[in-house]
Amino acid sequence: MDQRPPSHVSHASQLSRCGAKTKAGTPCESPPVQGRNRCRLHGGLSPGAPRGGQNGNYTHGDWTREALEERRWVRDLVRSFGKFEDI
């Protein structure tokens, strides 16, 4: 009988797990898809929605990442000019 000492940790327990919450409320025990954090059942295979005009829900581009960053930059610029008026 080849028994390992109790301090030995098996290789399976060292593998990463998906960790998404299941319907039962427990973490998913499936391994994640290679290069992702989630298993195939919890979105690991999905690359996400297409960007821009390829997305069927795209209408005018007001909420694209670039538009949001531009509005944030303008807002910060206006705030910085407001600070100079106090001097």
C-alpha cells in the first residue's frame, strides 16, 4: 500500500476553478477555459459582443468607450478651469 503523508496536497486541488455562483449558490467547480477565468458553461467561450457597427444594438455611438473617455476628459478640463477662478 502506497499511502502519502496527510500533508501532501494533490495536483487536482491546486487547479484553478471557475468560481461562478451556481443556481444552488455554491461556487462552480469546473475548470476555466484556457486563458479565461470562467468555465465554458459560465461564459468562458464567449468573446463578448462585437464592437461598434457590427453590434445589432449600435445606433449612434454616444456610449462607445471613446465617446465616454472624451466626455470624461472634457468634464475634467472644465473642472480644472473652475479651480483657476478661485485664485
